[in-house]
Amino acid sequence: MFITLFLDLIGFSIIFPLFPSMLTYYLEREGETGLLGSLVSSLERFTAFAGGPGEYGTVVLFGGVLGSLYALLQFVFAPVMGSLSDRYGRRPILIVSIAGVAVSYLLWIFADAFALLVASRLIGGIMSANISTATAVVADVTEERDRPRGMAIIGIAFGVGFIIGPAVGGFSALIDLPSLVPSLVPYGLNPFSAPALIALILAAVNFAFVVLRFEETLAGDSRNRPRRTINPVKLFRTSEYPGVAQTSFTNFVFITIFSGMEFSLTFMAMDRFGYGPRENAVMFLFVGFVLAMVQGGYVRRRGADVGPRRMALHGLLFVAPGLAAVGLANNIYVLYFGLALMAVGSAQVIPCLTSLASVYAPASEQGRVLGVFRSLGSLARGVGPLIACVLYWQLGSVAAYEIGAVAMVIPAGLAVALPPVPEPRVASV
């Protein structure tokens, strides 16, 4: 699962550094008409309402909207993917979804029109909801005492994948495929086809790896009929199992706050320290490195002894002062100190809350429960950046980050109120 998620997340994050250039490219091709024109007009109105920096704010929100499209689709489809994997097994759902992701990248290669780019993101967003299935695989093959260690492996895949993906995207965008293969230009080859091609190759390798090497982890007698819902109210009342809904809601509140501050970090770095793309890349490399080290070291080795509930609370207590330090930073030393605290904290919170959602539910419901958990996290990643933009542009960077730091009291209080962890059950396989 580490290799599968690692390859998947590199392909997913390749597009991140390309958003500004993509907006310019499609505007030059299509002008401010049609789907793109409507989107740009809406973003300009929102930027003006929020007090954002004109054209720069619109460019930033353009990337945010395409990212939120993914998040919204994962919100809708993660529980469905998880439920289907409970019914039909993890392996067939992974195979079908990875194939779908590959199709989305194939469309991106030939996306010379903005509508085709959106179509590729739609397909990719639906199929990338398979992260809930991958998480359920880890739950299948770990005993509850070792569940934080297993979930930390997923966290490492996220951290390392999000480090390498944007770097690959930035460098591969320098390859001009239309000049190298001019015969394919009439079919839609464009300046961003090289990153899309690399993402497609990674998806193909991932597909072959799962088909050839991955063995089913869900025992036949553990499979259950899927119960699907896309109603967000019902998602908060996810099941009758004590602790599942509380854990999912705790994660939702945490991700809403954390993703918003994370999204606005590049604004703050540019405004306060004059950071450009290179400095921002170094900053995120640092965060990803700390994240991977903490999850690969402390969480994996100490998670079973400390316990997921206690460790998640410890992580929240790191994130709050980290946000405060970043908000008050007047030099890069304070900035990086705050980033380190945030990385250390989030490295504990996310895998441990995932582990808690898993141990509160029976083996036959792992896919559905973890699908709901991931789904609400995706919704939070869609909501958080919009709230953060309004706070940042209306109140300033210091106030926005200090509000975020104080707001961490909410998920910390929710974590304290979580019910006791059930007595350990043996793994299903």
C-alpha cells in the first residue's frame, strides 16, 4: 500500500505548481468566455469581496478551485468506494480505480481545451477516492494495537509523495512535447502534456504493480453489503458504533483549520519574506521531511505504547503553538520553528485519528467507515482554504494564524471527549 499510494500521490500532486501557467495558457487560447470565463469572473468577484490582491488572488483561487473539485468528489465518492470494497474486496476496487486515474491523465495529455482539463479532473477526483480503500487495506492487515504504526505508513506515503510530485511537475513542465512530437498537436498536445505523460506512466506502473503483486486482504466472511450515502448530515451520524462519528468530526474540524492555514502559507511567505517558487519549494520540502521523519520514526515505533487517542491529543498540542509562531514570525528562524511544530503535530494527529476511526468499527465495516472519515477530510480541504482566504485578506496574516491557533482548542476538546478505545481484536487476515 505504501508503494501504491506513493505512486498515486506523486501523479496527483504533479499538477500543483502548474496552476498559474495553466490559467494563463487557457485564457490566451479561449479568452474570458465560456466555462473558463465564468469561472474567472466568479473568482474575481470573490477576490474583491475577500479583499484579495487582485490578479494574484484570482490565480491562487484558480488552483484552489481545481483542488477543491478533487476534494468535493472525494467527499461524495470515498464512502461509496469504501463500501464497495467491503462488498467486493479491496483488490478489484483498487484495480478499477487506478485504471480510471490513468484514463484521467490520458485526457490531460490532450487537454488543449479547458473543458477537457475539467473532465480529466472530474474522473481523477472520483477515482482518487480509492484512498479510503487503501486505508482499509492497512486496517485489514494490522492488529488494533499496531494500527497507528500502519496508518503512519500511509502518512509517510502522503508526505513523500507530496514532496516529490510538485518537484517532478515543475521540472517536467520544461519539456516541450508539442515541439518534440508536432504530429500530435492537432489532437490536443499542449505545454502541460509532459507532466501529464509522466503521471500516466506512474499510474500504469501502479496498475501493473497492483494486478501482479497485490493479494486480497479482506476475508470473504468479512464482506458486507454496502450502505451508501452522500448526504453530509448523515455522514456526521456515520454509524451506530461509539466513537466513529466523534472521531470523524474531530478530524473534519482539524483539517478545516489546518488546511486553511496550509493553503495561505504561500501568501504569507510572499508578503512577509518575499518568497518565490524556489523558496516555497524549499519550505514545503522541509515540512514534508519533518512529517515523514516523525511518522516513520516516533509514530511507528511509539504509537502502540502511547495509544492513538493520547498521541492525537499530543499532536494537536504541537499544532496550536506552531500556527501561532508562523503567524508572528518576523524572521525565517521563527517561521521554520513554527513549521516544524506544525509538521510534528500533524504527523501524529492524522494517522492516529485514522487509527481510532478504524478500531471503533468492526472488520466488516472498515471500508465504509474509513471512507466516511476520508470523505469528511476531503470536504474540510475544500472548505478550509476559502475560509482562510477571507480571514487572511480581510484581517491580515497575523490575525488569521492566531485565530487558527486558538481554534485548535476545538479539535483538542473533541479528542479529549472521545470514548475509550475498545479492547483489541485480532486482525481479519
